[in-house]
Amino acid sequence: MRLFPAVAAIAASCFPGVLYAQFTDPRTYTVGPVGLNDLEFDYTYARANASIDTSVVVGSATLELNKGDLSYTHNFSVLGHFAWVNATVPYASLRGYVAESNISGSTTGPGDSSLELAGILMGGKALSAPELATHEQTTSVGISLTVPVPTGEYNADKVLNVGTHRWSFKPEVGISYPFGPEQKWEVDGYVNALFFTDNTAYHGVEVLRQEPLPGVEGHISYTFTHSLWASLDTRYAFRGETVVDGLAQNNSQEGLIVGAEAHWLPNSRNSLGLVFAKALVHTNAPNYTGVVLKYVYSWGKDYK
């Protein structure tokens, strides 16, 4: 089922109010064919009360995001283990307004790009496409590191931005367990955390620091046919308190999001996905609802 990476994320690297609470892909740490390439196009729409920076929750404001992502993934072998690298470049339009007032604003431009490097440590032997066709999936354990890069447009004098003006790093450990008749069910559990560098131009002249934002995730998915599968997803994140010019903001976050998604593969080279996510708990964290439409084209050696 890893004919393409099901990127189950809302606004993966342009809208950090969603990025820092995103789902990692269900079935991420499942073996796929070595040599496979994926070119993915995503469209995201989200509504939230948070700006691009997770430290800026705007209260009664409503922000709307329209975003497109272009990403490339390549699968390869490292010492006989399955691994992959992914690069993503977004472009976004962000609009915000305050209810019952004339206050509004908008911005459009390139968002923060991201780079992910990942691999499977256990249960992840590197296999070609023909070998994978007869391979029975087993419990697998993998690791990844995702690095959002501050390439997005950022204006220090504005609240609304499509860039964050700071680096972040997201290490993760995940485990996937297939079970049931014909292994149609799969349960995934992930532990990860986001670490941030300082934004030295926050509000123009201030220095913003943010504590790490750890999180845990759970996913359960089911394969209906060889070309259709779906999942239910949840994530809980906490901490992430910010400090501005040495003054603690006493705004530790607590966020619980739930979601669902479905993926359809009309053939081995093309796939379509639909993702939905909503914040149920959002203490000092973004209150948002989002959907993503996805299209992936796949190709590679011995891949038909």
C-alpha cells in the first residue's frame, strides 16, 4: 500500500498554526519499492484563529488559508534498509479578518519549504517493486527528521505572514503493525517533537523563543480493495510556551486534533487523496478546520 506516500498533513510547511499540530502520514513506516519516485500536488483549505506563527493566536479573528504544495519523494536503500527523502515547496494565500469590525488583511507568496529524511530500522528490508509484490508486511519501526526551512515570505511588521523567519526540526519515531485477515488493518503509533530556533525579527525588533512542542499520534487504517484505503487519525500535542524578549508569555499549548482520510489508486502510477482534520482541544493552540486534496504521480525502475 506504499505505492505513494499518503501525506496526511494539513498545510504541511506553510501554515505552522496547522503544521505544528499536523498528522504524520498513516502507513508512513511501511516498506515501499526502492527506486520509486513520487511527484505530488496538494491543495489545502483551512480556517483557524492563528497566524503563521504558532505563538500568534488571534482570538476572535478568523484566518483563511488557500495553499498549493509541490513535493518530490525518492525511495532508496541504506545498508539494505528502506529509506526515502522528500522535498516540498509551497505557495499560499492567507487572509484574516476580525468579526464585527472592519479590520482585515491578506498576504500571498511562497511559504517555508521543507526537507524530510526517513528510514525503517526494523522490518524494513529494501525491496524492488517485483520483490515487494510477494512480500508480506510485518511490524516495522522507523525514524525520520523533517526540517522546515525559512524560505517563505516574511514581513516583520505584519501579523499575517506565509513564512516563519525561523528554522524548526521535527524528529520522530514510529511503529506500524499490520493485522487481520489479509493484513487489511494497520495501526500506527508515532512520537515526535518540534524544536525551534529563535525568530529575531518578531514584531520587527523583538526576539521570539519557543519551547519544544512534543506530540503523540495514533492512526488506524483499513484496506477496502487493492485500490482504496482509509484511516482515522488523532494527535495530541502540549507545551510549546513562548518567550518574547526574555518575558515568558505563560501560554503553554494543549491541542487535540482528529481527522480522517481516504486514498484511491485508479492505477499504479496515479493516486488521489482526501484529508480532513479538526481541532477538538485548542488551549493556546490554533482552533482550526482543514481539508486537503492530493494528486500523486509515481514512476521508477521496474515499477509498472
